[in-house]
Amino acid sequence: MTNELSRRRFLATMGATLPAITLPGFVTAAGATPDSAKTLILIELAGGNDGLNTVVPLTDAAYHGLRPTIGITEGLNLDRDTALHPAMRGMAGLWEAGDMQIVEGVGYPDPNRSHFRSIEIWNVGRGAQTKDRTGWISHAFEKGAPTGTDADGLVLGGQSGPLRGQGRFSVIEDEETFLETLRSLESMPHAIRPQTTSALDHVLGAYEAAEITGGAIAARLERGAARSFDFPETLLGEQLHSVARLMDAGAEVPVYKVQLHGFDTHDNQPDAHTFLLEELSDAVAAFAKAAREMGRWNDVAVVTYSEFGRTARENGSAGTDHGTAAPVFVSGGAVAGGFGGARVDLTRLKDDDLVHTTDYRALYDGLLGGLWNIDASTFQGHGRLKLFA
């Protein structure tokens, strides 16, 4: 493999956020002591998850009127009036154990129904009119990131999104490719730095910094526990398995981001949605089991999010179209189980769609405050959800 190909592969593996990485942070991370063991795992449900057929208002006549064909009539009961989709048995177990909060009606004012624009808004956390591109995690960590970590965050699925911007964030394809790429760098000569400060100098600094932190994480993986975890052989299962392996090996990373895509269910939704929710539920349940085995379940919060929900009314193709509000799942041993936020009123639609009841920034504020005691002024005025017991 040529040096040029090795460097190109390294940059592809470590992701497009490299120019934002700074050398000093990676150097000091290796020998410092973490101030927090809390870990946030973000699961992006890409495409726009249909919240009404995920957390189902079984006894609501308006629901069945809006969805005469694709409406769900039996599910996994959460209370007298509400059920989870029947494919979500794994996450139903977390609910029964009191380890999951379902935050209802999550969205934002003036909702945007473009996939690309709406996920940008969710990623940034600054409202529908923002032109900012920096992720909300990156913004928050500017005010007080957990210290003594190997990286501020790792992305194992999809784009960097909430982790985009200044900070020690990297995108890795998968554990095997990550380790193989780092091994290939050991005998590769380093580029010569220019003598003057320049954009190239910054990129080279980012490259070298990522190599340092990558080496630290790789060393942990290669000497870490050989514990065997049972995860489903699905895309999301593999991503969460990698997160579990990294945690078990002692990698100090406060935020991981993964992705499950395919939720843009414009037609033939029932079968596709069942498959997707089963994959989500089984993978999250497997991660919860692994985290318990590691003794880390009380230290983690597993959070789902999607760029928007779906329309309240089914369309003519046994599906739903781009909508607005949807529920968010927050799971973990220290999570305050039950319902959070407020349920949407299906008799009071706006433009024939759901009106959000819970601002997504209240969710972000609750996560930052509950996990790391970060007071994010960006989210003030939108409330703070109580997510942890």
C-alpha cells in the first residue's frame, strides 16, 4: 500500500471532522484522569420515524380515524391507553424495569419537512432559523467537556451531526478497519510540516493529533477484555457492539453516535416499520445487557432521535409522509422511567399535522445537565427535562 493511499484511507476512516481537531487536546488526554464516567449513546433514526405507530395511542378514536389502514390495534401495553409497537419487545423490557423514559411530542417551532434541513436543525440545536453548522455536543463541550478522555466523541454510523465542529471528534468506519488502518500508519513516514502557519499546517496538525488518539484507543482495544457479548447481526447491532467493545476495553469517550436508516416510509409502511423497530429494539436491549455485564448500565444514556415524525394521517400508499413531532426514547440504569414531555392532541392538528409539545432543546439540556452538569445557555428558555432519577 502506498503512503498516499494509506493517508487517504486514514482520513476516510477518521472522518471529515479532522480539521477541527487540535493537537494539544489529544496529547494531554492520554495521561489525564477522567472527571466523569458518564456516556451518551445517540442513535439517529434516519429518514423520519413514525412516532404514532411506535408509541401507539391505542384507545384514541382520532388515531384510528386518521389511520384506518395502517393503524395498530394491538401492541405491548405501557399503560391502559398506550402501547409500544409489537416488534419492540426488547425495549418493552427496559420499560418494565423502569430503565426507559419515553419523551412524547418532541419537535421545534416552525418545523421543516426537508430531510437535510431538519436533521441539520436537530444536529445544531439552535432553532429552525439557524445558519449555524456546529453540532450541539460540540457547542456544549466548548463550555465544559469531560476531561481526561481519549476523545470527546466517536461516530460509528452516519455523519458527525451533533459532534460536528471544534473538539476531539472522529468518525470511524468499524473497529476492524480502524485497527488495521492505524497499524498501517506505524511504518508510514510523516509529512513534513511547512515552516509557516497555514491551512495545510492546521490539517497536518489534525492528522497527527488523530493518529495519537487513535493509537491510544487502539492500544486499549488490543489489550482490553476479551469478553464476548451477544449482539444481533444487524447494522445497528454491529455498531452498538463496537461501542460496547470500546467501553469494555476502557476507552474514555463520553459520546458515541450511531445510525439506523430506512425510516422514510412513504409506502408499504407496516412491514418496513416492523423490521426497523425490531432491529432498533433488539440492538438496544443487547447493549443494555452488555452494559449491565460491564457494570456500566447506570453510567449510560441511550437516546434515539429522528429528523422529524410522520404525518398524522396515512397517505394513499399505506404509508405516511414527512411530518413534525415524534417521541424520543432515553434508556439507562439511572434514567427516570415512565413518560416525559406531553402527549400530542390528535384533535388539534396544525396544517393537518401534529403540534409539538416538547422542545427538543429541553431534551438536550436535560441530557447535558444530568450527565455532566453542563449548563448550556444555548438552550435556556426552552425548559429542562428531568431525565434521570
